[in-house]
Amino acid sequence: MGTFGIWHILILAAVALVLFGGRGKVSDLMGDFGKGISSFKKGLAEKDDPQVINAGDINKDKTTT
């Protein structure tokens, strides 16, 4: 239990590479995540356009009802 095998070292190296490798990949990822959440909130706050909501009804075939 006190020894580290090759798999432990490889997994720790992979985690360190993901977290600290490159040019701030984690900060870029969190920035993109924040932009996505703010965009989602903005989309929820916008007024709904009834033409967009009912766009699926236009394409329905009314002969099959």
C-alpha cells in the first residue's frame, strides 16, 4: 500500500499534464464554461418569439391527421 507502481506514476503524470501542461488549459476550459453558462442564462432571459416556437407546426403534414 505504501509503494507506487508504474500505473500510479503514469496516472499522476497524466493528471499533472492535464492540469499544468500547455498554456493554462484549465483556465481556458473554465472560461469557456462560464461563457456557456452566461449565454444560456441570456437565452432564457430573452423574450420568446412565437414564430420560432411554432416553426415545427408549419412543416407538419395536415393530411395525416
